[in-house]
Amino acid sequence: MVFSSLTFLLLFLPAVLLVYFAVPRQGKNAVLFIFSLIFYAWGEPIYVVLMLFSTVLDYTCGRLVEKYRGTSKQKIGLILSICTNLGLLFFFKYTDFFIGTVNGIFGTAIPQLNLPLPIGISFYTFQTMSYTIDVYRGDAKMQRNIISFGAYVSLFPQLIAGPIVRYQDIAEQLDERTHSFDKFGDGVKRFVTGLGKKVLLANNIGLLWSTISETSAAELTAIGAWLGIIAFGFQIYFDFSGYSDMAIGLGKMFGFEFLENFNYPYISKSVTEFWRRWHMSLGTWFRDYVYIPLGGNRKGLTLQIRNIAVVWLLTGFWHGASWNFVLWGVFYGLLLVCEKLFLLKWLKKAPSFVGHIYAMLTVLLGWVLFAFDDFGQGFAFLKVMFGGGAGFVNSDAMYQLLSYLPLIAVCMIASTPLMKKLYEKMTVKCGEGVLLTADTVRVLGLSALSVAYLISGSYNPFLYFRF
């Protein structure tokens, strides 16, 4: 089940809200835990057992860390948590990848397991590990209530695709959180905004990418290829940031405050800035639990470069069990090292538009690596982008460009803070009554359009399901 489905919008969400606000405060975490398991079991009935196992495991590991605090046995719980969680992630997500690699290199015929990937395992594995690590470091107190801990692990608003919520960020909210009409209203507005981004923008611009990506390289023109990868860039941004908006909005409805996950990454003027604005919860996780423990930038430039390389190799591998993701991580690792060594100094001296063009070109090239699991297809697409296809432009490319130009313009504006700034100016100039009316019209309009689109049974993929 995903948020952009009629089942979720018309059945599941109303039901959980009704029950959640009907029970007393002491029972709210239990309601969230039970409904989150139902939410997950809707698509993964068997793998609910895996989630329950992870819940019990890390709850127990946290108690072990607390029990043996200050002794040589304190690390037992931490090591058990990290090894088991990473072992499960490796087994389900990467076993077939390594079997296929070994078979390809050595000509063996080891049978692959062909296990379906548990939905959201990359996200909730990092979350459960963060609990044990935070308790071990003393950054958070041990959670004594296993139901509350289970609600944290399985919390459906951000279970499938984040943002990755570290335990220390919501530890207090699990036990004490506030509910109000204003907070609930803010949550509804944020959720509907994300729904509109996903259903109206990501899905529609994704149709263009789907058409172009399925065109053979021999028939594709340079304009068509650039148009396609721009469409993919917008699709994945509005798909993922829309989902994050919906998760943050749902969190507010239930009294939680999740950290932001996107901050207009397409206005960046360097790759370094881009990755401070894109999927911020993942970047923060790797910074706090990998980069800094490795030494960060405290032990000289050589080790800092090594630490950046390790983080980005792991970041690429985290995204998927395929060599294109590893190459994608290496690509960004090299760019970030170059910026650290000299490139950022040049960019700061250059006009701002130079940095922006550079950042967007490199990001688009990165999306090509990200989008194609098959190296041959990916490199053929890159070749077409730089003139190695069926010429510069043809009638199909011009038709696609003219047909999608209005939507691309809307996506460009929506990917910048322009509308937010206009709203802030309206807040100053207009009265509360006018703004309330405008917000109501916007929420109702976006909701109606999104539901109508979903009822029509139109194109509605979710890119981050595979992670």
C-alpha cells in the first residue's frame, strides 16, 4: 500500500485516524503499532515477521547495552544489533547480486535465491540500528515500552521510503507529543501538497521519461535524450520529495515532528550543496554513523578523502544491488573530492549561474547512471545525449518538447522556493481570513484533482519501492 492509492486515502487513513483519536493517550502508540503492521502486511504479509523480529532484536539489544553500561560487555548489544541488521539487509538485498557477480566472473552456475525484497528494508534497518547506537552513545535513553518501540520501528508514515527518522530525534515524542487542530491542519496541508507533487507532477512528467527510455538509442536524438533525463530528474524529485511531504504531513497529524528531507536541491550551485539539500535524512545518517566515526575531517586531508570515498561507495550500494548504483556512488564521491580539493574555490569566484549550470549538468549525468541498471543501455543513452544517436532533433522529439513544455515549466517553478516566497509575502499583506480561504481552496482543489487522477487509473509508479 502506498499513500498515492485510493485504498490508503479512502479506507486506511480514515480508519486509523478515527481509532487513533478515539483511544486515550496511553493507547495511541499501540494503535499506531497495530495499524502500521496492517499497512505493511497489505503488501508484505510474510515479511511482517521480519519486521517484528527486528523490533524484538533491537529492543533487546538496547536493554543489553543499558544493563552492561560501563562494563566490557556493553558492546555486546551494539555488535549484535549491527551485525544482525546488516546481515539481514545483505541477505535479502544483495545475495543474488553477489551470486550473479561470482557466476559472471568465474563462469559458475550457482543458483540465485530470487527472494522478493522486503519493502522499505533499507530504511527501517537504518532506523532500528540508530536506536541501539544512540542508546550506546548516550544520545538517547533506552525505551522500556516495547509497544512504543514497535511503533517507532514500524511507523507507517515513513516506513516505506523515509525520511529516515533517527531514534534520538523522536525519542521524547514517542512518550509525550502534542495534538492540536492547528498541527493537524498543517499536517493535512503538507500531506495534500505532497500528494499533488506525486500524482500530478511526478506521474505526468514520468510518462515522458517512460516513453523516451523505452525508445532505442538508434532512434533517439540528442534533444530527445536530454528531454528524457530532465523528465526523469523531475519525476524522481517530485516522487520522492512528494512522498516525504506526505510522510511529514502524516506525522504532524499524529503529533510527530519529522525532520525535513528535501530543501530545493535543484537550486544548488555545486554538487556539495546538492547533497546537503537532497535526501537529507540519509546524508545525516551516513555523516553521524559512518563519516564521523571514521574520523570525518579531523585526521588530515588524506583520511578525509578516504572517508568521503567510503561513505559514497556505501551510499551507492545502499540504493540498490546493481553495479550502476555503485558507479553512481563513485561518480559523486569523485566529484565531491574534486570540489573539496579545488573546484569549490573556483565555483565561488565564478558567477552564480556558472555553478548552477555545472551542478545541474553533473546531476543529470548522475541520473543517467542511476536510471539504467544495464550498463550498455546507460552508456548508449549518454552517447546519444552527446550526439551519438539519430541526429540532433527529429519530429518526435519536437512533438514531445512542445507537448510537455508547459508541464516542464510548472516543474521548474515548483522545484524552486518561488511559490513559498510568494506565500510568505501574501501572509504579510493579507489577513488570516483570506489566507485560510486560499489554503482551503488549494487543499480541496489538489485533493480533488489527485483523487480524480487516481480514479482514472492513470500511470502511478513509485520509484523508491525498489529500495
